[in-house]
Amino acid sequence: MGKVALLGDEQDGLKFNLDSNQSEVKQEFEYAGFWLRVGAALIDSLILSGIDFIMKKLVSVKWIDGVLWIVYGLLAIWFVSSKFQGTPGKILLKIKVIDLQGRRISFFRSVGRYCTYYLFMFLGFLCYIEVFITAMAKNMGIIEIIILLIIIPICGLTPIVGYLMVAFTACKQGLHDKIFNTLVIKSH
């Protein structure tokens, strides 16, 4: 039987099994599943919506939305790379972001992960805009309308695939997790 070494507290759920037959360390984590991560994102959205509402009541300038989104992005990036290892929603649901070795991720990896996550949304949005502009610019026939009705759902699903991967991959990783070698685990 292999030896087990613990990283941090046993309650962190970060176990390393070192088999005598293998030179590499195998890690065992309890991965945060799709719905747990959706729940964390919803909590984050509610918190940000509340802050957004209050800030817009206190400060009435047109550019406040842009400033708030930059601040929210920087805070999310900082939270994930800090000792908290997750956004407030993740903290409340007791899940955290780690690298493949079980360590806290760096600020720069957090930046890349965050930007990749929102890049998928942005690309889907651009696809919708292109389809809409194309539809408005042409006098479309029935065949073109049918094709358009097929393209619109595909545009919406394309960025979602990166998120849906969480439900179907062994380590519960989205595309942004796979690109930046991160995991989201239960922290108990």
C-alpha cells in the first residue's frame, strides 16, 4: 500500500498518495461540481448587484458602470489568488481554486483564468451582434430566416460549452480551468 502525505490540515481535503511503485505524486481532491459552482456564481452576482445598486444611488455619473466592472474584476482576481482562494460566493459555499498541485494560484494565473472565463461570454455576444446586424442589413427570405434561427442557438451554446465541461470532466474543470491548470475543490 502507498504512503499518504497531507498538505495543510486534514480538513482541507488535500491528500497526496505516494505509491512505492510510482515516482509521481497522485492527488485526491473532492472536486466542486457544476451546480455548486453555479451556486457560487449566483451568490457573487447577488452581492455585486447589491453593491452596484448602492453605488449607482450614491454616484450618478455615466461612466460608473465601466469603473465598477473593472473594480469587480480586480477584486475577483485578487480574491481567487489571495489566502481566500475564491470569490465570496465560493467562500460561502466552502469551495476554493487551486493549481494541480493543491497550491494557491498566483495573481497572474488568476488574471488569465478570469479573462478567459469572460472571453467566452464576450465571443458569444459578438456572434449574436454579427447575426443581428446581418439580419437587419438584408431583406431576408424564408431559407435565410431558418438558417438564422439555427445559427442563433449555436452562438449562444458555443461559449457555454466551456462552462458545461465542469459537469462532464473527471476533475470537474471548465475550459478556463483546463487552460490555466486549475481545479475548484471543496475546502470542508
